[in-house]
Amino acid sequence: MARGDVAVAPDGSKVTLVDVGQQVVFENQHVRVWDLVLEPGEQQAWHEHDHPFLIIGLEAADNRVDFLDGGEPVFIHEPVGGVVYREAGGVHMVSNHGTTRYRCRVVELISQ
């Protein structure tokens, strides 16, 4: 799903999806790299990854990931220099629940 698409939660409520990051900083036929910054208390609204991706931590924070399907939230400390691989799918949102700014690069693996 892409920005502007509508996803439906189990309770029937609808949400409009946003991009997986805030700004594309690099893109070619193989990868798309997004910058994402969340100040304490801010969130990256509901979105879904269409491709497998990496998250590379640039500034550390304590984050919460909520899932539209009603799954249990996940609490994650994202360290500076940390790298996480995730498969595509699953509408979710990320909230900065810490006291420090969170910044990362989201690297979508477009072709494999």
C-alpha cells in the first residue's frame, strides 16, 4: 500500500496511510533511502512497507510500534548505529516514547 491508500482496522475504522519516511535522500532501481526524524512524543503515522527494508539508527530513542491489526505494541530501544532488517507488510505506526530525538534511515530493498 502507498501514501494516500486507505487501510481498514479490525473494528472497521479506516486510516489513510503515509510514506514510510519523511524525505527520500537516495533512490535508484535497487534501493530507496528515506530519512525519518521523530522528536519526543511525535509519531510516524500509519504506513506499510511494500518492500523488505533496513532501519539504520542515527540518533537513539525509545520507540513504540503499534499495529493496525490490533497486535500487541512492541517497545524498542533504537541505538545509534543499530541496524534492523524487516520483511514487508503489516500496517503500523512508530511513536517516539523517549526523551531524545530519534533519527534513522529506512532503506527499502526494491529489487532483489
